[in-house]
Amino acid sequence: MRFIGTAYFVLLLVVASYFLAFDPEKDPFGEQSIPTVPTSNACWQPNTIDQLFINWVRKVPCLTSDTRRRLRSAFDESIIMLCDVQIVTGLSILSSSYILLSCGLDASHWQIAVYLAWFSTVTHLSGLTVLRTYLNAYPWVKYIRVILMSALLILLIAGLIPTGFVTYGGLASQAKCYFNVSYGYWRFDQEIRYPSDPSRIEDTASWQAMILSIILLMSGFITRSVKLFRPLSTAFRLRIRQPLSGWTRGILERLGRLNTPHRRSEVLISKLVIKPALAIFLMARLNCDLFSSMLFEVYWLFVILLWGTVKLLGARNMRSDDIATAENQWTFGQILPVLLLFGPIFSTTGIFVFRFTDKSVPIIYHSGRTDQMASEIIPLRNQDHLSGQATESRIISDSLQDVEPSQHNSPSASVTPASPTTSSRGGQFAYLEDYSDASWLPICVASPFLLIVLATIFLFGTIYNFGVSFESQWTLYEVWISYFNGLYFLLISYPCACATTIRFGLGMDVHNRQRKFWFFWLCAIVYAVYFFATIEFLFPFEGWSKAAPYAGLIVTLLLYICHVISSLIT
């Protein structure tokens, strides 16, 4: 109980810190709140999604600058304290469990020990998420934490592998036997599979849980390590994202230089070539910003914490009734951990009381030094620096201004409100200098994020039946490759749906509330069509079962053909 409670308490602090004290324009590697010059060579740029969401949440400035500084300092100290305790606790649990293997520790208790250590790992991952500025201010503290976290991660992954072979009938067996893979397969053949049964151990719930657990841990640790270390973050931005961005920008520039002698041809090129290509470019940028945002990291932490809770409860429910009854009785071993939960709560309360009663200005950490007079800019925004892509977007905008006909000359061109940077030609593209001001952006961000939430619920529901035994309903192969085609939806249908909604946004005026309402439901319908068209078992036709993985491309092609026909007619 104490491990679960502490992990959820840290998650609560992380969420509160994000909503109340997080500064999306603060460089965790530098000494300034926002970049002074939005250069494409900077290793860090503010995240557009975080800025958009934080400014939407903080529309009412109910907290002063001094209050936010004190909150940030109190949150950092509280999370640091809890992470220190949890990483030592996790290493202690796993070390003692490995030592007890030679003493006959059974598989049931091994599973519980592993998933208790899971919560310690998640707690420390939470700390790596919100403490980047603090850890970069003290490099040796960062290195020590990463080393300890790596050791904990290695021990945990090694401990998760045997859990993939544990079945209900093998809970009383010694846990050390399952470290021998051959024994795990032999045990499965003896207890589960019948001579005429073609089932495999890879189809069991325990095996699938082991695979998913390792993937969740590795992906979470790798992404946070890349964002924590400046060289890794710089290499990813300068060697992967910027070259891809430059390549696509070059294509858009060449499209923007296309010249035709007729105004009608310019309109068709703009509607049928440039805007679809622009939608693909913006789709890639939007998803890069979404999946690298702090908002998505907080959601990811909640998912892996929920996954650990499900697996821990599943391991407890697999025990025999006699053992479960004995362990569920409230004795010394159950009451003490619950009372110990008040320790972190009291310590955190003391930190907040101290920070809000202390008259001195709280220290704001920067890379390489500390600054007691750091400026506070939330919830204000500097529009010239949003998304870190202003320079490249300006190049694209300038090139597009040469092709897009002026709005008063072409009745078919969509109308967008003028801005100080709007020219007579291609005014509807001028906002790309800062695409965070696009009227379609909030809806085009909210739609995929809601889809991610629904996909998470769908994944939990299809793989596990949340009953007593948590038995697997579908195999990973069925979820990701066949029947549900999850991998094809993620790599093909989802990008196509996202680009389609952005293309609709580029052609619509969604500034007023009514149009935003209809545009939201249009996006919802688009994502629903792409999602259900990809699921194979909903259409039990032999022809469609082969085409379902590519349903996203098929639907996009049909919509584009309709768009071409309507453009030629009007």
C-alpha cells in the first residue's frame, strides 16, 4: 500500500506542478526563460503544445509571479525528496528479492516484489520528467541519479522476464526456476497445453504483460534520457528533426515557385498541390510537438503507473483463497505501511509551508548556476518564439505568397482574418510564421490526444479482461498486426487522418464558436472513419481483410479524388 500510495502521490505532485508552476518557455539547459533569437540551430525550443495548453488553462491569472516561483521551488524539493526515498526503496526490494531466490522464494512473491519495484521506477521517472532544470544545474546529481536509475531498470527488466512464464498452476514453484527459459516452456507444456491444443506460451496474459512492461519501461527511460542530456537532445534535433524539416521545406519551396500563366491554374495548384503538401508538413510538426510535450509525458506516466497497478492486483488475485485471506487481514504488516504514508505527506506539507512563509526570494535553478531574480513570464507569451520553428515557417510562408492568389481576386479562396504580417497575396498562409495562432490548431491537437486516450483504454480492454484472473482476450499479434491492425493504424491511418483534418482546417474559417463546434465534430468523424475502417474483424470480407491495413491511404485517396472533382467543378 505504501509503495502504491507514494507513487500516486508523486504523480499528483507532478500534475499539480505542471498545471500551476511549469514554465513552457523556460530552457532547462540555458540561463534564459525564452530564447533571445529563434534560430534553427538551438538545441532547445519551447514546445507549442505545452504553451497552447498552459495558456488555455491559465486564462485567469490567479497566481502572482512570486507565488509561482515559490510553488515551483516547493514542488521541486518535494519531488526530489520522494524520488530519493523511492529509488533506494526500489533497489532494496529487488536486491533482497534476488538474494532470497536461493532461499526458495516462490514465483507468487517474486511477481509482487517486481511490481512493487515498478512503482519505485515510475516514481523516479516522474522526477526525471519535471526536474530537468534542477538536474542540469547540478550535473553530478544528474549523473548519480541516472546511474542509480539504470541499475534499478536493469534489475527490474531482468526480474520481469521470468514473470512471462509464470502461470496460475506454477505460482508455488520456486522463482529461480523460471530464470531458466527451458523450464518455463516445459512447465507450460505440462500444465496448460494439451496434445491437441495449438496454443503457445506467447499467447498467455503473463507473457504479453512481460513484453508490454519492458516496452513501457524502456521507451519511458530512453525518451527522458534524451531530453535530460544536452548532447542527446542536440543530436536528435540537429541530426534528425532539422534535416527532415529542411528536406520537406525544400519541397514546399519548390512547389511555391511554380508559375502558371492563368489565375485558374494558380488556384488549382494551391488547392490541390500546395495545401495538401502543407497539411502533411504541419501534421509532422504537430505530432513531433505533441509526443515531445510535457503534457504527453505526464499522461504517459499515468499510463505506466496504471499498468503497474493492474498487474500488481492481478498477481494478488491469482493466489489461492487461503493465502489471499491471510494477507488481506489488517495486522501489523498491513497497518504500518498505511501509517507510513503520512510521512511523505507531512514532509511535503512542511516544505510548502516553509516556502510560503520564507521572506526571501526562492532560488530558480539554471544550467550551471542559480539565479534568485529570474523573471517569471507565465502566463504571458512571446509569439515570436513559439514552437521554435518561426524561421523555417517564415521561409515557407514567403514562398507560398508567390502562388496563392489574393482573396479579393479569387472567390474560391478561403478567408482568414488579417494580421499585421498578412500580405495581399497568400495572406491565409502568413500565420504559419507562428502556427500556434492557427484557428484550427486547438481542435487538431485535441482530436488526436483524445484518440490516444481512447486507444489506451481500448488496448487495456482488448488485452485484459478486468476480472478476477485478468486473462488475456487477444494476443499482441491480433491487436497490432491482425484483427485490430493497431500498428497499421498508428503508422498509416493516424497520420492520414491527422493530415486530412489539418487540410480541412486550412480551407475553413473556424474562428467563431459555431464553426469550431462543427469542425470539432468533423474531425471526430474523420478519426472514427479511419479507425473503424482499419479494424479487420468489423468487415469480415475476404477482399477487405487484405485492404484493411491500408484503409487510411484508401480513404485519403477517395477524399482527395472528391476534392479534385469539386475543385474542377467550382
